[in-house]
Amino acid sequence: MAFETATYTDVMAGEAVDGVDGFNFQAVSPGVTGVDQQRIREGLLHRVVPSWDLGHDALDHPPTCAFEVRDGRSYLSRGRSSGITNSGRPGNQVTQVITTSDPDDFIPYRPAQLYGALQWTLEKAPGPDPDPWVTPLEVRPEFEVDALQEMVTGDAWATRVLPHYLTMIDAALGPTPTKAVLLHTDLDEVMRWIALGTLFMEAERARTLNFRALVDDPWRVDALLVGVSPEFGGGDLGSAHVLDLANRTVPDIEPSDVARARAELFTGHDAADALTAVEVARRWETVLGPQLANDAARLVAVPDPETDGARAWRTAVSAIERLARAGLEDDLALYGEELGEAAVTYGPTTAEEFALAGRAVRHAHDLGLDEVARAVLLPVLEALTAVPALAGSFARELSGARVPVEWESEEERSAAGGFLDAVLAAAPTESLPDLFGAAGAIGAPVTEEARAAAAETLSGLWLTDPGLGRDRWRLWLGGPEVAAATARRLANAFHANEGWAVDALIRGDWDFLVWETDSSDLRGWIQAGRISRLPLAERRERIATSLLIPAEAWQLALGGSEVRDDPALWASWVHRHGFTNSLLSKLRSAVREALSPAPGSEAEKVDWGPLLEALRDAPLNELAQWSEDYLRARGTLEAARAKSRDEADLTLDTDLLKLRPMAPLLLDDIGRELLRSQGQATVGQDGDDRERAESETASRDGADRERRDRLALAVVPWGPAAIRVHLQREADRSRDPRVVDRALRLLSDPDRKVSEAADAALTGIAHSQPDLIREVRGRFRFRSELDRYLRGRPVGSGDRRRTNHPFGWGRGK
């Protein structure tokens, strides 16, 4: 690696690299490009101040040095006045420049130190194509770090003003930079101080900071560090910060605490160690802040055995926490050992300190630097055994790590486990969720006795707040053990119908455990809780397909439903999940009420068949008997329906009499049988076809009339209700306009109870099926039938005669 070089001065045509006389390049190494030459001309040449010749020898003009970086390429130049040009004019000069695109070419120096490189000649080159300067370069002794340190420590004034100067440097590097101006007639002196100032910057920043000296006006140059010669006259320095090296005055800027600390480091320790600390502090400053960065850098670079243990611990652990959180893995890998050594000097005693330690361990562990995490962790665990009441502060920050810490030795791991045993036994109950999470992250062995006792306590706490372990119990020490204990206690609480547990179940607070536990009992309860949150219309299928729901959970799964509203829903529960004493009692009351309902009650509107079938094997005799009676009554109806017109059955009357007790539960079936005499609808037919159809209907009705009279008598007083219920349910089931037609015709039945039943049915259909009613009204044949009925209707209801009809309600009353 090397610096390319160039020399610029007044040349004859034969000396110029391009054959043009005048001010031009006299020599360039092979790597100097046309762009380089243009940039050198624009900003890096030695500038002769025009007024210098007034009263000064031209050769006494102050020399110059300039450094700038453009598009990643660095340029360092030195120049001097050389008197008369080839044409006899004043103002000749020679400028020598080195340039590179590789920042490593400056190592081990800062750019300003290369002002003292031994290769500078500030003369014309021996030829037009000089060799590059191979790096690393050698500098004059006075520009070495030790000499620069001696320049300060050997001079009381320099020692005094160093904090001021470093504050000026900080201001020049700040977000709103302020120029730093150094006053002296000697360029060497100015450049040594500029070199000194850049030692206190990060190396990368120092390699990009423009500087220039000696100039007459600092505002005309693009540089933040500027050397000004008083020999040019007293110019306006304006708002610049000024260090007067010539008159050795103290700058009026107030030194910052950070600058004082860095100055003290530099003057009180080995130069290399001190500058390492300064560079580290600079690098960490954006993450740690100036003060902590200085303190932490001092710990790793110039440790002091006399430093207060508590302060060193806080500095080290704070630095670990923030550096790890910022992802500075390389820095922690490099200095983690030194920071860790400071972390063992003190045991935390306050909640704030334990929380800080927890964060440091967690972030270092997350970054994969377990060697750093362990250095903090072990002494902190030991300290916690003395103050277990503060365990939560530490554990809260550490819990949640996905993988445990890797221990370097089994001895360390066992020691950590011993400390954990003691902390688990004495920590406050409310800290256990975080402590179990932290213990899982620590990955140290804990005795079964200590773990089991703490797990049982944690389980009890978890019961009071499902959120405590919802998303993290798997990361707990012995997480499955805690979950199993919690599942067992939850299931017991559900079985006992404890209000707090049932409320949580209904809210779904424990749903996350449904597939996270081996407890089938708990899974069943959670399934019941989920079913309880479904709309009633969706529950039947879920109940029928769910497995292993405890029978006691019926109040959850069926909550919000009454037996009379949806017997089929309750039947699905009985079929799949069985009975409890409380459920048997509920069903007995519901069926008993359904067997003697008030007219028009909800019990009439639903199908009780599925539930009565499900009660066949009920362990309550009364329910089982009702089921048997219901099934027998339904069988009797089916048998009656199956008899042909010409078939006689001497046992039918006896069997029909058994219908009456179950009639309220069979209204739909009874109504269907009672209305069979209506036969096929004849509306909408004309002429001979209509007469033939009516003749056939009359013949069929006559053949069945006697048997239906016997049915009507057997179910007194449920006949009208049966007609109403059947018509309404049939309309709901089929949406067939002929059902409305049948109800319309029954309005003219001479039996008042029949016509009232039909009227009630039409009212119900209109309520439940308004679209069907509108459809019927839109059909001409039904309007015609209704008009025909209205034309033949008696004037008053009192004129309605009781003629022969298929029901005979009067009998048997």
C-alpha cells in the first residue's frame, strides 16, 4: 500500500508533466489521475497572501499544510513560498501532495501526524514520475504520540489549557460545528497541536476531518481546524473558538466535564492506554452518553484498583446492558472480559441495581455473548440470596429468553443452581412468574424439592390471573409441571362450580391451555366454555361432535337456552355427554311443564321427539317412563296412520286412549292425522275435473271419518291446538301455499274451535312466514277461493250451525 505523490510549482515547458510552462505539475506518480490534479489545483495549493510582500521577504512567507477528503479520496499537502518565478515575478511556490483512497495507509497515525513524515522535501522532484510513498510512513519524533503527550505534560500552561482545547475540538465536531482556530507563527507548532487534537477523535473521524494552516483568514477555507499566523495581521476571528499558542493565553471556552476527564486520562496515564480509552469512549459515546462512555472506557483501558466497587460495578453493568442492546457485539467481545471483571467487584443491593443486572444479562445473552452474561449473572444470583425480596426486579428483566445460558463449567452451573434454590424458597409469591422465567433462561439445575414447592405456589398465583403465564409458561423452569398443577386445580374448581373459575372459563381466559395440557378433563371444560360463547343455533353440532366434555359442564354449554325453546339442543347434550343430578332435575321440570302447557305456550312450537327419545335410558324413573310413554304414543299414531280404509282393528280404540297423556308433545303428529280428511287440495280446478276431485275427496274422507273421530275423542281437549300447531309447523317446514289454503278453508268450519285454531294458525304463519303470506295473496286461485268462502259465509257467527264434521269436539266433554 502506498501514497501517490505530486509536486506543483513554476516550471519550464520541459519540466512540466504535460509540456506546458508556468504553474503546473512538475512530477506525478503513476496513480495520480486527472481528477486528482484538478482537485489539487482547486483547493490544496500553497497560497501566497498578496499583502505579504509589503514589508516582508517573500521567502519568509509562512508555509502551509492542508488536508481534505473528497469522494473517499484523501489529500494531504504541504507548501512553501520559493521566491521569484521563472519569468521574474514574485509569488513562486512549491506544493507537495500525497493522496490515497485507502484509509489504512494512515495507520498507525492520524493524517495530521503525517505532516511530520520524513519523505517531505518541498523541492522539485528529481524527475517527472516519482515513486509512491510506501506505507507505513515514518514521522519525525516530535509527532509521535509520546512526544505529543510530553508536549503537554512538560508544560504547565499546556496541561492547563488541554481541557479547553478538547472542548473546542468537541465543538468543532458537534452537530452545529464551530471552527477551532490556533494562532502561531510556527507551522510546526500549530500542526503538533492539530495532531494532538485529532488523537482525541475516533480514527475514522480524524481521517475525514479537513484542516488547514497557516492562513490569513479562517473563513475563506473549508476546514474546521485552522491554523492562523498573526504575521498576516489581526483578522476577524468572529465566532470561532481560539487557542492562542503564541501568547499562551487561556481560551474563554468553559471546559466540559468530558474534556476534563479525557485530559486527565491523557496526562495521568500511559499515552497509548489513555488514547485507547479516549477512542473507545468516542466510539461508545452515541450509545452510552459522554459520561458513561468515559467511565466505561477508563475501566477497560486504564483500570484503577482504587476505584469504588459500587461505582465500577454500575459503570460496567450499565455499559454491558447498553452496548448489548445496541448490538455492538464486536466491542463487547473485545472488552467484555474487562467489563466483567469490574462486575464481580460488588453485589447489588437495590431494586434498581438488580433490574439493571437483569437487563445486562438478557441483552448480552440475546447477542450470543454468554461469557459476558455469566460474568454478571453469577455474582448477582449470589447477591439475591441475601435480598430475595428483590428477586422480581432482576427476574422481570431476564425472563422470556428463548434459550438458556450456556455455562462454561459444571462447577459454575451448579453454583448458580444453588443460589436459585435459595432464591426460589424465599422470593415473594408475586415475583414467581418472572423468577421461573428467569430460571428457565439461567439454565442451572434446581433441586426437585425447591422446584416442586415453588411450582405449586406459582400455580395458585396463576389461577388468579390467566395472563400471568399465557404466552410464557413454556419458558418457565418446570413449565409443564406448573401447567399440569394449574390444570388440575382449574378442573377441580370447575367441577365445584366456583364462580371465579366459571366466569374465567366463559370469558375464554383459559382457552390457550386447551391443547397445551395432557388433562382431558380440563380440555373438556374449556370446550364447554367455547361452546357457551357460540350462538344457540350453532351449539347443537359442536355439542354433538365434541369429545370428553364433563357431564357437569352442561350448565356452561347450554347456558342461555331453555329446554322448552330447543329440546333438540338438550337432546344432543344427553346423547353425547350424559346426565348429572342437576340436569335430570332440570329436564324433569321442563318435561312436566310441557305435558300440561298453557294454550299457545312455547312448548307447543317445538319438537320434543329427540329429547324424549334421548331420555329412554335416563337414570331417573319418571323421565324414563315419560320417554317410554311418548314412544308408545307415537307408535300408536303411526299404527293408526298405517291402517287401510277397509281394515278394522279392535284394539285401536284402546290404544288411542293412551295418546292423551302424551298429546301435548305430539300435537304436530295428531294435527296431521286430524287434517287428513282434507285430502288433496281441490282449489284452482274447474268444471268436471273439480266435481270429480271433490267426489273422490268426499269418498275418501267418508271412509276415514270414523277412525279420525275416534282420534279426536281420544285427545280431547288437544284437537284444536293440534290443528293449529300442525298448520303452523308445516308452513314453517315446507313454505307451501297449500298450507295457507287449507287454513283458509278451515276458517269456515262449522266447529268454532276448529275455525279459531285455523285463525290462530294463520296469525302465526303471518308472523313467522310473512313472505309466504305475500306469495299466497299474489296467486289468483287463492283469492278466488277466499272470495268464494266470503260469499258463502253466514251473516253472523251466531248463525253458524253445528253440522256433521269429522271431529266431534262436543263428545267426551
